[in-house]
Amino acid sequence: MADQILENIQWQEGEISRADRERLIQQKGTTIWFTGLSGSGKSTIAIALEKALYQRNTLSYRLDGDNIRLGINKNLGFSAVDRAENIRRIGEISKLFSDCGAIALSSFISPYRQDRENVRTLHEESGIKFIEVFVDCSLEVAETRDPKGLYKKARDGKIKNFTGIDDPYETPKNPEIHLRTDQLTLEQEIKTIILYLEQQGIIN
Amino acid sequence: MADQILENIQWQEGEISRADRERLIQQKGTTIWFTGLSGSGKSTIAIALEKALYQRNTLSYRLDGDNIRLGINKNLGFSAVDRAENIRRIGEISKLFSDCGAIALSSFISPYRQDRENVRTLHEESGIKFIEVFVDCSLEVAETRDPKGLYKKARDGKIKNFTGIDDPYETPKNPEIHLRTDQLTLEQEIKTIILYLEQQGIIN
């Protein structure tokens, strides 16, 4: 049977391209990049969006601290150089996933504008859509939520260079999507993103 | 319309898993790791396999020097430490792709047994299939092919630590697939791999 199938293969000219893969899985490779303070709601939104996309038969893949900081980036610390390298690598991986045809959902504080711009450029140079989602809530609200108890530790001086406390968060100037998570419900947030993806022809 | 679709979403408990993604794209996430000398035929086989899988509606993604060495690993050289880090990162990325449900096709000389074993362990610890393909041909044949003119440069001393010349290639002890590319046609090689994938239930 394998023989027969292989004899029937119509060999294409050239290599399989991103367009070929997109045709195969009927979607458009894209990176959705969630940036915002710790506790702003990035992961909550990414997890909910992943489900919403799945229900629409769309393949997405989440990149976050769990599978990145403990995996490929486990040899990086939190110095300025390592933080930049952390975001650079995540940007490269996001690009590979979107080049594969999937929707990469990358949620990282990524506090520095230049680092995010570099990732955007990396995508756009290859003709891949990059959607920056500013997951915005006030420091006060994020600190009240403090899901991992990190703000308390930063206030107590047990964590240094913590974004929002003693390290800056540089807000996006022109994000494709701006979500005020202290004013919207999770359902409204997902709705906003899905609508944008539809309008951009990324999903049907 | 977005509203209506979103209201109809049936929220699942928990997060989307690898099994969910595999169900969605109807295949089994796997890493196929091609190892062998420069000129042994790794890339040729990976490119042909990618086409064969595509013809079978199977999503695969090739990781190779073009998209890795010039991308995420562009800050690595060829020292022993950097070579190990190169393979470590590629292993982590392969694992992310197979976790996504795709078939990662990773073709790198990867001359050291320990580096390859680490990548295997990384996959197997997560219950992901890792298929090592030993792309085997004699040094003499590889050197005659010399597609990039690298052996000549190594013999002339213009490249140091070149695998097979002045750096060792440690052959796999128990590769899942062993291809003698100086004895098989490309079609036979692809047939062998496809048959193995079928037997393992990775593709239908």
C-alpha cells in the first residue's frame, strides 16, 4: 500500500512553502503577541482564545513561561541582556510557528518597546502578520490581583527589577488591539480579538 | 456573526492539550531527527519527505540550517559549548512543534551521541515520539559529493573542527531508521520512512 501511494505522489517543483501549509490546514499563519504587566490577564486571555480558536477548528499554539522559561530559555536569567535574549528567542520561535501555518499565541510581559518592535520587524520582513495585543490594566489593579504573589515580594524587596515596581513597562504606541482588562469581561476581550481576526481574514 | 459564534462556544474544562490538537489536525505530533555527515543527504531526504507528507495531507515543518542557524541560533558559533547549545535549542523547538501536533523534520549533522540522547530524553519524558534517522554514507562518498565545498575547505585547513575530518561523528547505536544513502535511491529512502510512520500509527 505504501508502494502504491508513493508511486502516485505527484512531486511538486520546489519546496513546500508557507502558502502550501496554509492551504493544507486552511488558516493563515499569524503571531498574536500579548504584552502587559504581570497580573494584567495575558495568560487568561491566551488560554481562553486558544479554546475559542479550537472550537473554530483553528490550530494555535501557546508560548508562555511554562514551556519557554522552563525549556529553551532555561539558561537565561533576568539581567537586561538575558531579558532581551529571552524575547528575541521567543520572537524567533513565534515566527517559526506562524511560518508553519499555526497561530502562535505568545504571552510575555515583554516590557521594552524595542524588543517588541524587533519581533514585529522579524515577522513583517517575512510577510507574516504580527498582532500586538496590549493587555492593559492599571498597576493598582494588577497589584491587587497579584496572582503569583510577585508584587508583594517586589514591594518587600525580595525580587529586584520587577516590571511596574522598580523596572519600567513601556506601553505599546500602536498596538493592533488594546484591551482594558479592568473594564472588560473575558468574553468581551475574546470577542474583540476574534472579530479582529475575522476582519483581517485570518480566520473565517 | 462573531457574537453568535461566541455565544455558542462550549467552553471546555482545562486547557487545550496536545491530544486535542492532534484530534484537530488528525495526526500525531512527532519529531523525526536526521543525523549524519555533511553531504550524507539529510536535507535532500527531509525536503522529499516533507513533500510526501504534504501529499498525504500531513502537516510537517522542517528545521534546518536555513531557518535556525540564521535565526534563533545566529548568536552561536562552532565551539564545543555552542554546538551543544545549538542542538539543545533545536531539540527544544522540535519538541514544541511536535507538541503542537506537527511532524518536526529536523536535519542537522548533530555529531555527538550525548547531544542527540538529550533531545530524545526531552521528547520521551513528555510522551512524544522521537524518531532518529541515521543518514549514513561513507566519508569517501560524502566527500565526493561535497555539495557546499566544505570538505575541500576543511582538507585545506580553511575550516577547523569539521565533522569527519578533524572532529568526530559518533554514529547512532540504535536509530529507529538507518538509511544507507550510498546504496538506496531517494524514493526507496522515503518509502522506508513512510512505511515506518504507518507501522507506528503516526500517519494513516
